[in-house]
Amino acid sequence: MSGTSTYQPKNPVAKWFEARLPILGFAHSSFVAYPTPRNLNYWWNFGAILTFMLVAQIVTGIILAMHYTPNADLAMNSVESIMRDVNYGWLLRYLHSNGASLFFFAVYVHILRGMYYGSYKEPREVLWILGLIIFLLMIMTAFMGYVLPWGQMSFWGATVITNLFTAIPLVGNSITTWLWGGFSVDNPTLNRFFSLHYLLPFMIAGVVGLHIWALHIPGNGNPTGVDVKSSQDTVPFHPYYTIKDVFGLSVFLILFAWLVFYVPNYLGEPDNYIAANPLQTPAHIVPEWYLLPFYAILRAIPNKLIGVIALFSAIAVVAFVPWLDTSRVRSATFRPIYRQFFWIFVAVGLGLGYLGSQPPEGGYVIAARILTVYYFAHFLIVLPLVGLLERPKPLPSSITEAVLARNAAKA
Amino acid sequence: MNRLATKFRARGADSVDPGPDRLRERQGTNLLASTETADHSEPTRRDFLYIATGAVGVVGAALIAWPIIDQMNPDAAALALAQVDVDISAVKAGESLIVKWRGKPVVVRQRTDKEIASAKAVNISELRDQVARNANLPDNAPATDANRSAPGKEAWFVMIQICTHLGCVPLGQAGPYDGWFCPCHGSQYDTAGRIRQGPAPENMAIPKYEFTSDKSIRIG
């Protein structure tokens, strides 16, 4: 990693070990001496928060797997026995299910932070795409995890999502049968989803490793979007940002604790406490809140294949943002027009989320169509054009100058 | 190969009878030298061995990949052709029975005269999917009401009650066509299970079935 390693072990055992495997120096240069811009704001906390959430999900998940039975006849009872019989099982399960929600909350803030401050721009394109791969893996993991309790929403969510593949011409039905291991979602499906739900978090952890590696090559961006020019512009990661991250994480954990201890089922669907019934679809099926915007896009389009393509494109288009955004200025702080479009985009995303939770009728469908068109227009029209037409505000000549100017204005 | 062999012999031939071990050694150094000095015109024995090894590796990977992929397909138990016998003596006109076949809900319905009339009144050319989707008929049979309902018993109607959009179970006798309405994404089917509005692309499928008697149907 790019940080200059000043690590000089004094302890003879550490010296002996460092000469054979320089992992202590690696950790030191990556997370202690690592030079970090001095002006990062609280939006930069979410990388650390996400790392914490990934570890928390893996730990609670491994424990839950010790008590869970991946069998269509036994799954729901085993989940209920976790809730009622296993010591602290209720706590571990609520941590895991609400943890998934907060993981997505944090990842959306993290992605939007990147969009606002232009974190995806050269030379951080690969970093951005790795992040999007993590997001995709998270969606797959969360979806398969949601299937495991084998309630009504589990079963029908699995049915609807696996049926997306039937939209593929010619081979769609064979692929779906292959995914199911039968002619409908059934015990073989549950079994393999459990296996994959256990596997994918470790793949996420691997890509997170690459993501952090790719981050440490150019170093962090910062709210001004101006590159680090001298050592004056940076502070060592420890203690400055370890403390800031711990503080941000603590505030985040208050929210987490409130969800877990006061409203643990607030984000869930009551229907998922009804055992799966392949003969009856719930009157109103919705995915978990974090997938609602994409669900709204799927339903907005009255054609199966195009709807499915739109669903996947809505995520894929984000990968092209580094090339769709033509502006040479990174941070929206200095982009008066883009900044407004950014907030419109956030509002459109929230609007799609709301529409995804509503029944697919009348005005909701029309509104979802309008917002779907805008969603894609933001990436394909607004980003390229605003970058060309906008006149950005003058940039500070360095991070230090921007910080000092702001402090002077405050005084 | 012959050409390659000749080349090796020619390269080794500059010393007088070097003996087999020395010869091999020299060929090795010559080969290294030749790849390093941009002499790419002639493929070497090493190139051949690389390609042959790689090819064997690819074949081996493909051979082991197929079992790893195919294990996920329906197993022998799932494939065992399941047949379900349904007693329909209790089903009156306007009533339906739903049975589970291959994990899917199959509706057996005795339609009312009104439902039959409304299904028959539809002109095929107005339908979105003009094929019957009936496993008992040829693939290209048109989606007439006669091709959708039981042969010779137009009141009786057997269908896999699964929306062709994303696999939800539509609600019966609902929606503007008084056929089936899918609550998931709003697809609307008529009284012959044909798609009329909404995102679903096809008519709902009709499974293989036969009347074993007036009171009994065998599905599958």
C-alpha cells in the first residue's frame, strides 16, 4: 500500500517475525501510518461502519447456522426454536436480520457519498467497480438469507426472483429449473440457498480486501476533491481517523441497538411468520425495503423481458458512472448544477422505493414509469451533459488551504 | 513434429557426437535463447508442450465441470413422473379445486355458462399470446377456448395456476376479465386463463391430463 512504512519493530520476537512475514508492517502502513486527508467529514465513516457490519453479520450468521436446519419441513420451526429456546437466540437472530438492513442503509450512504464527492473519478474507477461488485454480492446474499426462514415472503420472494431468469429467451426455463433443482421452489432450492448464503459473505470479504487495496493505491478522496499535494494535507490514520470512525460507529450502533431492542420487526414483513405455502401467494408481496427501488423499476415496465433487463441495468449503469460523468471537477461542492441534480436523484430513488412498496395499480404504475425514466436519464443524459455545460466554482489550491479558509470564516 | 525434430537435431549437430545427455542439455539452452532473442518464426517443442498441456487441462476442467453443474438439476426423485388423480364429483359449476402437482398449484374448475361465453366471444387476433400452451395439443395450436378447455367438456378447465410473469399464484375469478388476477405485478387473465393485460408474456400453461372417468381426472 502507498503509505510509507515507518514500522520499526523493537521487540525481538516482532523483529524475528517481521523478517519472515512482514504483516505487522503491512498493517502498520495500511491502518496506522496511512496518510489520510485531514478534511474528511462524517460521510467518510461509512467504510469503517460497513467493515464492522460485515464482520458482525458473519459472526452472528455462523452462530445462527449452528442452530438452523435447512429443510423445507424443519426450517421455520428451527428459526422459531432459535427465537424461543436457544440461549440469546432471539438476540442473535434480530442482530442478524436488522444487521442486514443497516448494512444496506450504510452501503447506500457510502455509494451516495461517492456520487456526491465524485469518488469514482480517475484514478479510482476500479475501486468504484469493486464496490459495485460488493453491492451485487450483498444483494444476492441478502436475498438468499431472506429465503431461509421459509415463511410466505421467503417462498414467494424466492419464486419471483428466480422466475426473473425465465425471461431469458430460449434457455430461461432450463436455467430456472436448474436453479430450483425441481419444477418449483422447494427443498432443494432451500438447501442450495443455505449453502450459498454461507459462502457469499466470505467472497464479499475477499472483494472488500481488494476494495481497500484499490483505495490505498491512490489514497482517500476528500470533500474538496482536490488531490493531496503535500504531507501538510494529510494526517496519519491512527489516531485521527480510528477515533473518528469509532465515534461514528458508536452513533450508528445506537440506531442498530434501537432497532434490535425496541422495534426488531419494524423492517420485516409479518407475512414471513406464516409458513411457506406453495398454493397461495400473499395478497401483496414486497421485497425487503432495501430492494424496493429496483422492484419498482421491474414492475414499471409492462413487458417481462424488458422489465428484467431494466432491473439489472439499473444496477449495471452505476458501473459506468466514471465514464458517464464528463466533469473534470470531482466534488459536488464546486458543481452548483450537478449538486441539485444529485439531490433530485436521491429523491427519485426514495420515490421509487415508496412506489415499490405500493400495489402495482393505477397512479402508482404511472409514477413508477416516470421515475424509472428519470433514474436512467440521470445516468445517461444528466451526468454527461451537466459535466459539459456546467461552470464549476473555483477550486481551492490545496486541502490545507480549504481547511484554513473555512476555519478563518468560522472565527 | 518432424520439422521440429529436424530442427533440434540441426541445432545439436554443431559439436561432434555430444552424447544424449549433453544433447538434451544443449537443446534446452538453445530453446531458451531462441525464445529470448525474438526468434518467434518457428514454434518450438516447448510451445507445443505448453499448448498440449493446456488443452488437456481444459478438457479435464470441462469434464469435471459438467457433474458440478448438473448436480443442481432436478434429481431422480423430482423427475419421477408424478401423476395425481383428482376426484371432481364434488365440483359444481362455478367452483374450483386446487391440487398440488409437481409442487405447483393446478386448478380444476367447472366454469359457468357466462364464463364460457365470455371466453368464446374473444377474437384470437386480439390476444397477446395466440398459442394454446396446452401440453395435450401441438405446440402451435391456436388459443381458442376449445383448445384451452377439456376436450368435449368445455365447462371443465384444468390449468397450472401460475402466472407466466414471475411465478405467483393468481387469484381466481378476479380482475376485469373475471378470470385470474395476479396480485404480484398486476397481470390479468380471462376465463380461459389467457393473458390479456399486464407484464405476463404467455397464457397460463395447461398440464397433461385426461379424464379417467366422468368423476375423475388424472394430471401428469
